[in-house]
Amino acid sequence: MAKNQQSSPTDLPPEDLQAPKQASPRKGGRGLTTTIKTWLSQYGGHLAILALIVLGAFAAKMGLRTLPVDAAISPPASSAASTPTQPPVSQIKLADLPAYATPATQSDDITRTSDIHTIIPDRPRMKVITYKVKDGDSLFGIADKYGLKPETILWGNYDTLKDDVHFLSPGQDLNILPVDGTYYKWHEGDSLRGVADFFGVTAEDILDWPGNDLPATLDPENTDIKAGTMLVIPGGHRELVSWQAPRVYRSNPAVARVAGPGFCGQIVDGAIGTGSFVWPTPGKWISGYHFIPGIHPGIDIGGAIGNAIYAADSGVVVYAGWNTYGYGNLIIIDHGNGWQTVYGHLSAVGVQCGQSVFKGSIIGAMGCTGNCTGPHLHFEMASDQYGKVNPLQFLP
């Protein structure tokens, strides 16, 4: 092949196809110049951006807000050609932010956690609300629902319940006070001081309760409150009116005449009790009210309508029939030894006045007559020595 003939790339050996080697700096400085040019062509754009950042930081330190347009730095043409995706900078605006100083020490005593749930506290209720009684409700269940004492439900609804839990029935609208206390209807001639004294509180207790909407300038002795106004008496209390059937003895059963048409006339002496008792129903579970002195003088034993009712001990029937105090069909047995038992809300009465019955004998059937919200037996026990007692303390 002639020396002046050019070779095509395909004729070159493999090592000649590799990239040209950089010139050595030893050869007259031309290699160094070539290297610098190559480096600038590759990294010049980045140097321009770095210079821009340094200039911005200097301007911020000097208190400048905006750099003049003619102070903007544009990359050289060779750099722009090598980095076409980098846009030119025409103006730089620096944020006017306060300087941040890292604290010398940090405390771990207070930490912030991420919690997307917010708990909103309940606001205290100031006004009286209304609750409609449903099947299966009890005075104590309603009181528990609103965080009140059972007495507060009675004191807030005297016109409806007459201080007797047995007057509770489905469909009634009950006043639910915002706090424990009493509910009072103002009468002509009342004085705030007199009402407060009656309920065991101060006049200020009534005036200061926000729900009463009374002006603080009222004179406690001569208050100008419209008759019929209902007032919440926070912390107020009074004696409950007793509507319980009177004690009935075989020697004078007619005393129960006021209790209803089931009263008995003269009774000849009969069976005497043993002094021990059996459960008056097949079941032994309390379905509604427990024994609470002054409010509920017995226990409510659950079951189904028609379940047998047994005499808890031997004795004589001194009341058998309808009762007007809310007990419905009622049986009272005088045991002749100072004890008396009461059986209320019966669906059927299986005995008659003056009849002797014996412990465990069937005397009637469970029901829901009178004032009740579900089938059960209202069962009471009383003695000459202890008065009304909790039957659970004497039943086996």
C-alpha cells in the first residue's frame, strides 16, 4: 500500500479506534491547555451556577433584596452549548427570612407527637332536656344514662311520677336535669330565700345557676319572678312522698282500704310462718330495680308472664286484688310472726282474702299490671323489728 494513501476506519487496528490519549503536560504545555479547555467545556456551566450562588449569599449578607439585571451571570456560549437544558438567569430574588440560630442545647423534656385525632371536651349542659320513656326502661337506668342520682329523676318529675318508681311507664316525657338537685315551679308570693331554705341550699346557688337565666340583681327576699317559672335547684333535696301500701295485719286488714279494691275485711286467724323464706319465683335474677330505702322498698325479679308465684313463707292473705298505688294486681301475706311479704304486678291472683297459704304454694302468676315496663315480680319484705328490708339478705 502507498504511504500517501489514507486508510478507512475499517482498516485501522482495534487500538487505533480508541479515544485519543490526552497530551502529556511535559510536551511544551500544549497538553495542559487542551486539558483546561476540555474541562471548561464540560464544567463551565456548573462553575457559572456556583458563582451565582456565592454572589447571592454575599448579597444576602450585605442586606440586598434584589440584584440588578446587569449583575446577572450568564454562562459563556461554549458552556451554554454544552449544557442546553440550563436556562439563563435574568434576575435573582432573595427571600427576606430571619437568620436561624441553632440552640446551644436542646431539651427532650417536651416532644410533639403526630396525632390526627382531636378530642373535643364535652361542654356542661345548663338546660333541662326531655326524655321519652321506652319499654324496658327503669328509673335507675335512666339516671345512669345521664349521670344523675335516681332521686333527681323523681324530684324533677313529681307531677308525672309522684315520687314512686312504679309510676314510670312507656311514653312518658321526663324532665332530665343538668345536675343533681330538684326542679321547682315558682308560685306567687314565693321568696328565693324561702325556696332555698326548703331545699337545703342558698339563694345564691339558685341565682348563680346559668340555666335559670335570673339577673344577679334580684333581691333574695323579694324576688320578682313570674309564677309558673321552672327553676333548677342545684344540690337541692327533700323528703320523698311515700305512696307505699301500709302495713297490713290479720288483726286489722281493713287498714288497707286506701290501697285499692283488693283490701280485705275481718279475717279469722290462720297459718303462721316458719321464719325462713324461699324464692317466690322460679328464676332468681333481678330484672329492674334493686332495694333502695325510701325509693324502691323491694326487688324486681325477672321472668315471663304467667310464671308461677310462690308464697315465700306460710301465712294468711290480707290483701288480694287491684292496687291503686301502681302495684297492679297485688297480694300481701301476713305471716303472723312479725313478718309480711308483698307480691306486685301479677297477671293473675290465685288466692282470696283470709286464705291460709303455705311456704312454696302457688298464689298467683307473674305479669306486668299497674305501672311497669316489663314482666316481673315486685317483691317486698317487712318486719316489726326491722321495717322494710332488702329481701336478698333473707332469701336463700
